[in-house]
Amino acid sequence: MRDLFCLSPILQEISESSTQIAVTYRQAGDKYLLVEYGSLVLDFNLRFRVHGLMLWLQENHLPGIIDLTPGIRSLQIHYDSRILTLGELLNSLTQAEYQLQDIENIEVSSRIVNLPLSWNDKSTQLAIEKYMQSVRSDAPWCPSNIEFIRRINGLESVEEVKEIIFNASYLVLGLGDVYLGAPVATPLDPRHRLVTTKYNPARTWTPENAVGIGGAYMCIYGMEGPGGYQFVGRTVQVWNRHKKTTDFSKPWLLRFFDQIKFFPVSPDELLRYRQDLIQGKVKLDIREGKFRLKEYQQFLNQNSESIAAFKAKQQAAFQREREQWAVQGEFTRQQTLEEVELDKNEDPEIILPANTEAIKSHVSANVWQVLVKQGDEVREGDRLIILEAMKMEIAVTADKVGTISHIFCTQGQMVSPGQILIAMTN
């Protein structure tokens, strides 16, 4: 039998030419095909080529197409192989390349969606504090993500970061990037396109609708969960699970090619805004508009010199940051941590008295919270300790009634599988 692991996922390719963008067709499971355009760069022309292909497929109504999911430079096609074979689909897609309209003259609906932003919101500050306590306190982006953004982009002040964020117009290129209608968007003006690295390791907790920057993209988190984008603040909901309103005709707020613009509000104003928006008591300022790729290219050409100067300054700052990381051992940190962890695990075995039950960790994790103290009486199911591992919070609970006799861990400590955390007497 032929070794399936040797097969390439690339099914077909079309080479780049003066009139053709390079295309790669990839197998993505038995019911999906991924169409990729061009090379791995941020280029609006590629996103609009994806949009053109999606429109072509919608207009031509190929039997067997279930749904289409556009990305920054790709289109995922979900199809029923019992109705439409892979060969037939590839043939249709190849034909489409010769029939697609010239993207230079493409025009799309592009609403201006004005969203309130609580700058450096208290909820995002809490998430950073939690990360520093339970994951790492010495990360380059701690204790302030905004100061990190300033430094790595070569800006003079935090106020300059703030000015760019509130002046930028973020074009929505994808939806559902980080759960529930979350946008992946990037500023139209490259001089507003701040770049960052992501958290490493990632956060285990991110507040709902936190606004962050990762790479050159902005995201609004659709729900609480893990994450890695650098925080700038918090905004209103982008997903309404409760009811239809004027703004939420569908559960998701945003559409492809919307332009997001932020305006500043206080943390308390944002909380009121969030409560009223989800109930339909307040309406967002959303204005209809158009985006024309040809006009955008003219804007880029007219401002090419200042755009190039901004990028050069930004790249130099990014390189300085990387060099500083190398000096501080950031790139060898994981290896050092593993060596330290091996030493920690060589502690002598704990000997417990009779009638005492050991409660152990089942995973390698950080101790986020110790919820009990020595002498506390607990009932079955009571939470004793909260661990954090693999972007998750894990509760360690009592499996019977008892009294806490010993606590063998502390907040912020790394623990290993089988390590005793707490001792209980019956």
C-alpha cells in the first residue's frame, strides 16, 4: 500500500504571470478544499481576488457547494463529494480564473462602524496582572502591552500609540478569527499599521471584547477565553446571543469589508454602553459606504514615500527589540525553564500522617489561586485550588467532606502531574 503520509496536500497549482496571480489548491480533509492566492504577505489585492472567486462561485451555483469561508488570501470551500467530485471542483475553479473580473475595478459595500473603546481598560489590566502572576512576569510585553507596542514600533510616546489607534480605520478582512464573529482587521493606512508579536506563552484568560493587536492585525475577542494579542483596550459586543436588535439583525455585528473606527469612552461609560447595546437600547453610529480598490491604490501611490519612511523606522525598532531579547536570553528561555523544572521535581517525597488524604495535580500547570487555608472545613465538590494549563483554568475540588491539614503549594508555583497540592483529614 502506498504510504499516505508521503502524499502532498497540494493538488494543483497555477503559476504567476503578468496577467495571473499564483494559485495553490490544497486538500483540506475529505470535504474541504483550500484555495490560496499569492505569497504569504498582507496584500489587499489578494483579499479582493478571494472575494472575486467567492462571488463567482455564488453566481454559478455549483451543485454540491455547502459553504464558503474567505480568509486574508484564501478561500475554504466546503463541498459534498457525493454530488461534486474533487476533479469536477478543480476543473471549475481553474475555469473561474480565466473568467474573474479585473480586481482593479472592484467595488464593495464598506460600512463605517464607529465603536466605543475604553483605552487600557481595567479588565485588560487585570488580564495582564493574572498573566504575570501565573504564567510569566518577565515578558517583554509586561507590565504594559501599550508600552511594548510603543517600543517595538519606534514611537516616541504612549500618547502617539493612542493617537494612531483612534485615527486608524480598520478594514475587516475576516470574521470569526477568535470565536463568535471576531474580526481580523488591519488599518487602511499603512502608517497606522502597528505591528507586534503575540504573547508566548499565551494568556489563559482574555476579557470578552478586549481589543488587541497581533502581527499587523487588530482583533476584538468575541468571548472570554485564551489569547495572545497585545491589549489596547476594550469595546462593545460583536456577537449578540440574546436577541435581534437594529444593529444585530444577525448574531454577529460586523460584515466583510466594514471599516471599524474607535472613539474614546471611560471604563464606566463602556459598561453602560455594553449593557444598553446588547438590549437594543442604544444604536451604534454605522454609516453606509463603498470601498474602491482602484482609489485605494492611488492613495498608496500618492503617499508611498511617507509610508516607506514609516515602515523603515518601524522595522529598525522591531530589530532593536529582537536584539535586546537575544541579549536577555528570550530565545533560550524555554530550554532554561525545562532544566529548572527538572530540578524542582527532585524534591523529597512527602510523608503524610494516617487518616490523611493527598490531593494531587493531574497536569503540569501553574497555581493561579489557592482558595482554602489550613484548618478550613470543606464539603464534597468545594473548589480548593485553581490551576492554569494549556490556556485553560482547571479547578481542583474536594471529593469528600474533610478538613484542610496541609497546603503544599503557593500561588504562582509550577506543579507537575502527581505532585501533592493539599492534604485533608476526614
